[in-house]
Amino acid sequence: MFWKNMCRVLFLLFVAGWFLIPAAEPQAPAQPAKKLKIYISVDMEGVAGTVTADQLVPAGFEYERFRHFMTNETLAAVRAAKESGVADIVVSDSHGNGENLLIEEFPKDVRIIRSWPRHGGMMAGLDQSFDAALFVGYHASTTNVRGVRAHTFSSAHLTRVALNGNAVTEGEFNTSFAGALGVPVIFASGDDAAVEELKSRLGKLETVETKKSLSFHSAETLTPEASCERIAAGVKAALNRLRDFRPYVIKTPVTLEITFKNYTPAEMISYLRSVQRVDSHTIRFIGKDMAEVSDFVDVVDGYSPDLAP
């Protein structure tokens, strides 16, 4: 009888304990991974094989071929980004007339920015919604003694562009524009002088050297196929460590200095009350932010009284 009663007690304790076990709370559904959005700014001087105007301007006898090479290097970056999980891509055609990329070659979900004028210049359309920016086909600055077709914005008109007292490349200028929007630049391709310049100022971004500069109009270059392979690998490497990058932010207000090859532009532009003439060829403008400075550069470099329509 003792054991019978003991079993009954243990059974009742078990049942009571079972009812006291708290019900498991429903699990919240897993949050989907954030869809990455990137911006790709594309120039042409840094594309493998480009060395002279024969490849860079529509009148050049090699231009049509090199439009394909420029397009293919950009597509290499696009495909690598997609394979890395990027869902939203905007490409900016930022060379010459802004109508170089063969847009029919791109996936249908990629959007492409073309032609001028446009707010933001080479970074037009960039905003805070982007996770990162990439540069393809970039070149060295006009103050660099090396670099294929080295210039800053205008090889015909400008000899120096500086932000807060530091001479900059187009790449650093555009990185500063992106940084003001909270967007890091994580990758750049171009010749050896271009990538060295960028890394010396911007830190350990991923870079791909498409050619070695021998002179302003000469280089030892990769083949287009090899360049595309390296760009794809570099973009994947950059996106794989996306969390390592931070936006490149410069102090505001931003002091811009532009030095012209000729005397008269500096004199005429200094008639504007917001512009100071620093020396015979240099002007200074202080903008509240990079957006205002970018617009000023575009007006200075792009305005002509005979603009039409």
C-alpha cells in the first residue's frame, strides 16, 4: 500500500509540475537581410589600354572599341556586386560627354546616369540610401608628375583643385562628396599612379591596378580580359569587408581653390562677390558643404555663354 500511495503522489506532482511550465513564447520571424545598394562612378582614362585621345574621344579611331572595354570593366564590377548580394545598382557614366557606356549591355535592373549638366557631377544621383560607392577607370590628379592622362576635372583648363588646402584628385573630391552623405567609397581601379594617390589619402580601400604609367601618354597595360577579372575580384573583396569602411568626411564649411592654366578666367570669376582671387591664376570659394562646392566646380568648368539650347 505504501508504494501504491507513493506512486500516486509522484504522479500528482508530475502533473502539477507540467502545468506550471511556462508556455514557450512565439518566436519573432527572422528579419530578412538588408538589401545592399551601391553606386558605381565610371571614368575612362583608367581603363586598361587607354593612353591617348585616340581611345578617349568620339573622333578617335579606337574610341568605339574602348567604349566596349569601358563597358566591360563596369559590367565586371556590376556582376561581382550582384554575386556578392547587392540588389540595387546605379552606374554613373562620368567621362567626357557622359555618353560612353553601351547601356544595352547592362542588366535590366541597373540604372544608368548619362550626360551633363547634373547636380553632383561624377556622383550625380548619389544619396544617403546607398551603402557604398565604387570607382572604375579613374586617373591621377593634375598635380601628379606621373599618371596616364593625369588631370583634375579639366586637362584643358585647370592645374590644381584643392579642398581645405589639400590638392585633390577627382577620386578624393568625389569621395568627399560621398562622405558628406554618409556613403563610404570602398573600391577604385585605374593606373598605378591613380591608385597610389587614392590610397595615400583615403586609406586601405580595395584597388585594382589596370596599367603602369610610363608617361602621360604611355603605359604598360593589362589586357581587357585580365583587367575585368581583377576588377571583379577586387569588388568582391571590398564588399566582403564592407563593415571595415567609413565615410570620408572633411571639415565644413569647405574651402575650395581652383588654379587655371590661363590668367583671364581667374580674373573674371573673381568679379563674383563670393569669390576671392588668391593669385594671378587661382581663386578661392567657401561653400557650406560639398554639394555647394561641387555645383560651383561644375559651373566654373562647364559654363560657356554659347551654351544651347
